[in-house]
Amino acid sequence: MTRQREIPSIQYRSLNQINMTFPILPGVPKIRVVGAARLNDAYGPVAGLSAGSPLPMFEVMSGATFLSPSIQKRKLPALEDTNRRLTRMVIDLDDFATPAQPVGTSYLPTDDQCLFMRIETWNPVTNVWNPPGPIMIIVPYDFFTTKEPVFTVTGQAPDMALGAWPAGLPDFMPPSVLNFLVPAYSTTISIGNLDSQKVLFVSFHPGMPPTVVLPRVDISMTGSGVPEFFIGCPDGNPWFTLRIAVVNSA
């Protein structure tokens, strides 16, 4: 059994089409999908990051089915799966793409690029959107063309404001750090801390204590099966880079 989190399930990914579902949550009448073309823009301009903000893509009522404009025009066959306890979304990323913007300003990518996507739930008590859930990574439509394609991404870690390491070592990585899911389970991962002074904290499951990646150090693991990352820094915003060989189950 796993804990409930605001993460959509990607059922199908092909050229100009993404089918995904999201569970109906108690007290949540609707959800909003937001995204960005860059990892840090999807996280937002917080914790010392000079980033953009995730951009709204669309809203859908809980339990309903959302079809983006291009999908509606294609008049695809009716969905065979039931919508019981699910919100269903079938979208074409080209329907939401916006022009590329300078660093620090967000934009939405086209179907042949990577989307960093999050789910926001509506709070009917406060009449505001709750903070978005973890970042889901939607890879380009032709990413899974080899047995173990390699996913790559580079970004900055948020400042956890804990003071210098080793005194500033958390017992666990909170959900407020940079949290993102890789597009499939990994077989090999490589994590590089690109900063010359600051350490990098990394964990691979909610509630787990971090491992420490020292400045200018690159660590690798094989046979890891890592589904997601929690990344932060105790006292700064170091740059990091990831290389992840993922399993192609298609």
C-alpha cells in the first residue's frame, strides 16, 4: 500500500496524445493541471530559486473526462476504461504550447519536448487551489524507442535554510523540497553536484533521510529501481545534473 499523493497515472503516450487518470479525492470537486518546459519553473520561484512559475493548462471536474481541442476534433473511439473513482484526461501538448521564453520566465513545450507537470486540487472551504503535488515528467512522444532510454535533466536545488552541513542535516526530506518522478523505473542513475562549495541532499522516497553528494562529486548506482527524487540543499542553491537509464516496458 502506498500513501495518497497528487500524482496522475499515465496510461498511454504517443504522437500528439497523452491519456492519463487521476483518482477522485474526498472533498476535491475539481483539479487543475499546470506545467512548464523547465524543471525549476515547474517548482517555482521559491527557496532561493530564480525561476518562473508553473503555467495553468486546463481544469477538469472530479470524475469527468477532459479532451483537449485537437483530441475532440479527431473524434477518437470511445474510451474503453471506466471512469469509476477516476478523472480522465486525454490531451495533445501542442494545444497548450507557448513560445519559448528566457530563463526565469516560464513557457509550455510542444509535443516533441519534455513537459514538467503538476496537479493542483481545489479547496472548496478556502476557495483557493491547494499547493501543487509532485512534478511528473512527460517525455517526448518518441522517447521510448530503445530498451533502456536515458533521461537527462539539470536544475538547481532549493535552499532548505538549515544552516551549513553537517549541522544542517534533516532527519528526512520534506515534501517542500524539489520532488519529481522519473518517467519509468530506473536501472542506473548518476547524480552530479555541479557546485564547488555546497553539498546536495538527495533521497528517493517520501519520508526518507537524505544521502549527501559532496561538491563536485558525481555518484552512480546500478540496479536501483528509483521512481522519484527529493532534492535540496541545507544552505544554498547548487546546480545538479541527472542521468537516468529507465526501463522501457512497452
